[in-house]
Amino acid sequence: MLGKNQVKRLMESPRLIAGLGVAAVLAYIVWIGGPYLRSIIVRDAAVTTWINIVRAPIDGYLDANPLRPGERVKRDGRIASIDNPLADATPLAEARAARDAAIVRLQSRKDLVVQLERVMNDRTRLASDYADTFRRQLDAKIDGSRKIVTFLSSRLELERAQADRMAKLAKTGASSQSAADAATSIAIEHQRILTETETALAQELVRLDAAAQGIFLLDDGSEGATAQRSLEMARLELERAKGDLAVAQAEAAATQAVADATSDIHRKQSTAIVSAPPDSEVWSLIEAPGGGVRAGTPVASWIDCRILLVDVPVSDVEVALLDVGAGANVVLEGKNTTYHGTVLLLRGSAATLGADDLAAIAKGRHPGIGQAIVGLPADPAAIAACPVGHAAHVDFPEIGLIQVILARLRL
């Protein structure tokens, strides 16, 4: 064994001290750059994409033939169907019964309007015929009254002439005074009859003018427009029926809309599909085929192979050195093609994305390691193959070992 003096001499040797310093620096470099060196040597990144969970829209049972993991969704978007044989059909039956009753009431109102229109037409013809007959009768009566007035006027002139002659004869003594008085009395009576006839004629002319305005006055002065009043009542009933018909039409339309909406709700509650965008890939089937599910229960997950990402484990130092939008060279396991990707997201080791967000997690992921999400350019071959879960090597040209060490040393 070396004595204390020998050890002291060795420790004081400049070469030994320099060597120990270099060894310590190299060890620190290896410790600092280890994660970086490991990331560029080991393909510990993984091709991934966003994962999407699909939940059951209704209570029910899954069909026996859902799409299986790895199958592509077709144009109809269906992953699985859900049937609910216990969906309550009572609201639908009630809505349809209300609609049928409203349709019956509507048809009844339509029939009533048709009948009242027929009655209205009949009474219109009756009122028109009555008015024509009334006017013709009145015209005939007026014509007769005028002839009587003419006749009475002529006779009255003769009676007056005869009374004048008899009065003159009585004065001369050729005739008696009683004969003259009798002739005068006859003339006065004919004057009275003429006046009454003229009065009746005037009243008949007034009735004719009133008839032209729809007022039909009888001989005793009362109104005789029974047909007209009947027509007015029919018109009033028709207008009331048309109002009821409009209400019935609105009610029928409303109940039809309610029935349609209730039918649509019942259909959606009875059957539904668990869907995803066409050409997406089923990633997992969470519920077994034929199993019962509750609304909101996760049923399946799907991924969009047109959006390919790479989950890259990086140290927190690299996360600090990288920027969103930085370039990245990506080589997939077993491939020689280099893809030029772009950094989309950076997360420190305390807040990395996991299986709830990503379909695949890098195998190099462990506590204390940060995360870079790199987007790959669209490539038809890669989209068709959908290499989610494959290992990948990722290199960031903008940073190297020297930058990592300087960042760690805060230089």
C-alpha cells in the first residue's frame, strides 16, 4: 500500500490533476449529453396520431358485426349500430293520435264550408229571384196606379164640368139646387179617390227606390226581405266556418309537425350509429359486439391516418432549445426514406401527452423526459400503410450536442 507521503506526492502531480479534470469533464459531458446521444442512436420515437373516442349516443345494444380494429370506415361513417328495443313509443302514439284527430276535424270543417257555400249560392239565387219578382210586381202596380190616376183625372174633369153646368142651371131655375149639390158631391168624392191613388202611387215609388237599395217594404210598411236576411245569415255562418277551417288547418299542420318531430326523436332513441369520418381507421373496440351500453359510454376509438405525427422523447434542455415550426428529419423503422417534418408541439417532462391524447407513445418515454410532437408531410404510401406505433429515428438539424451542453451550462 502507498504511504501518506506517496499519495501526497501523487496528488500534487500536475499531470494527474489534469487527467482527473479531463475525466470529470468527460463524465459530465456524457451525463449531460447522454439523453441526446441515446436519442440519435436508438430509434425510441414512435409514429402516432391523435386518438378520438366515440361514445354511445343512446342506450341500447351494439350490433353483432361492428368494424374491428384496423378496418377503415366506409362512406356511411358507421363503426357500429345501436338498437334500443325498450325505447318508449307512447309519445309517438299520442302525437299521431292528436294528428289524426286534427285531420278529422279539418276534413269536417272543409265539408261544412262546402255545404255552406252551396247553401250560400242557393240563397243568393233565391234572394236575387225574390228581388226581381218584388220589383216586377211593384212596377206592375205602379203602372196600374198611374193609369188609374190618369183615368180619375179625366173623370174628375168631367165631373167638375158637370157640376159647373148644374150650378148654372140651378141659378137660372132650369134645374134644382139639390141636383147641383149632388153633382158637386160626386166631383169631390172623385177628387178624394184621385188623391188617395196618387198618394199610393207615391208610396209605391218610394218602395221601388228602397228595393233598388235592397230594402223591400211591404204594403203595410213592414220589411219583407226574409230571403235577404236568410242570405246574410248564411254569409255569416260561412265566414265563421272559414275561420274555423283556418284554425283547423293550423292545428293540423302543428300536430303534423309535432308528430314528425316525435317520430324523429323516437327513431333516434330507437336506433343510432357510432360513427367516424369516412376512411378513418378503427383503433380499438372498447365495448364487445352485442353488449349493452348506456348513453355516453365509450364504444370505440378511431384515428385519421392522413394526420401522422411522431412522438419524440427529448430532454428538457432540447425542449428549451427547440421552437414550434422547427424542422426535423424522420426515418421510420425498416425504411430508408427521410421525411422532413415540422415540430408542432413541445411539452416539458412535467406535462407530456399520454394515451388519452395519442394513439401510440414512444418507447423511450419515461419520467423526466420531455416531448416533441413532429408532424409528417402527407405521403400517400404512408397514409395507406398507416404506420402508427412504428419506431422512428428523429434528428433536429438546428440543435446538436454542443448546443445541449452549452445550454445545460447556461453558456
